[in-house]
Amino acid sequence: MKTLMYPGPADLSAALNRPSAGNADIDDSVKEVLARVREEGDVALREFSQKFDEYAPASFKVDEGSLHEAGKSVPVELREAMREALSNITAFHSAQLYKTEPVFTTDGVKCWSRNVAIEKVGLYIPGGTAPLFSTVLMLAVPARLAGCREIIMCTPPGKDGRVNPLILYAASLAGVTDIYTIGGAQAIAAMAYGTESIPSVYKIFGPGNRYVTRAKELVQLQGTAIDMRAGPSEVLVIAD
């Protein structure tokens, strides 16, 4: 962490300057992953999973037994905290639901608006040393409340081939339909194009590294909607 004591205008301006990086160094790799998954499906997924995650499962889908075991392995106090977070997130997003009454703007002209849920959405949840189970709740709960019929989730496995139990438990709490053990740009490709085992979706949500972010940008150009381009996490504390 960098600490600035009584910074002048020049120092403060430099500290607030956001880093920028292009994608030239990763574009070819990401485009290859997307193209091969689109053409070869699960065969390419397994090859990339072995290459990048050192694990290629026989089946990418997480079974009910694994979900049950994950719930039992989460400490009671943490399960209670996650349920409380679920309740808070549900209350917040429930308040965003609304129904408008029809309006007659003139004789014979009736106008109204309504919200229609996206039928199929895909969530990408990073794994690694800091499993973002809070992201699962913050993405899946609004999707469920909106009425999305199919909510799938992709998340990378650990070196042992297993998904962190906190992520699995959060997904089961929040109403995720199906969970797949796959990460990286190949997971984005699978959700965008569909493979033999992973269905395609209409919109992809969730943060990721540069490869995941670039993959989302590229599939958006090909017709799959995404949430936004997530940048690096940043925290600035101004103390006086």
C-alpha cells in the first residue's frame, strides 16, 4: 500500500491517475480460445482446462452430492452470515421491482410498460485464493427475483479439481440452476456459444481477469450481451 502524507496537487494528480493497458498481448490467445471452443465444444474445453487449470473433469457439471457436501463443510457461523447477506440483498433488489398502471394518453390510446426477464443468463465467478462467494449472491439473487428461468454459473476449480465449498453453498442459497467447473476465457466461450455439456446464454455477468474481461468484450461483438467491462479493484482512502 502506498501512503501519501500531505500530498501537493501534482502528487495527488499522479496518485489518482488510472493505469491503462491494451489487449494486444493477449488478443491472439483469447481469440484462439473462443474460436476453438466454438468449433470443437467440450473437446477444446477439456484441453484448455488441463492447460490452464491443470484439471480436466469427465463432467463439468457439479452434481447434487457435491452441493450437499459443500453445505456441510461451511462453518455454522458463516452459513448464518451468508443467509443474512442473502436476506439483505433480496430485500434491496425486491424494492426495485415495480408494476405500472396503464395510462390513457388520449381517447382510445392506452400505454403501459413492463419488465421482462432475460430467459437465460450466465454468471462467471472467479475462484483461486479468494473465492468471491459474495459475488454469487449479488449476481444470482437479482436474476432470480427478475424471473430468469435459467441461471447457470461457471467457476474455475482448484488444483484438486474441486470448487470452493463457499461458492457452491452460496450458489445453492441464491437459486443458481446449474454450476460448471470451468474458468477463464474458455468458460466465457462456453456460455456464449454453448457446447455439448454447457448451454449458451443470452447475457453474461461477473468479474474476471484480463483474459475473462477480453473474452466478454469479444463475444459481445458477436451478439452475446454482457454486463460491463470490469476494471481492476481499487480502494482509495482519504483521511483528514
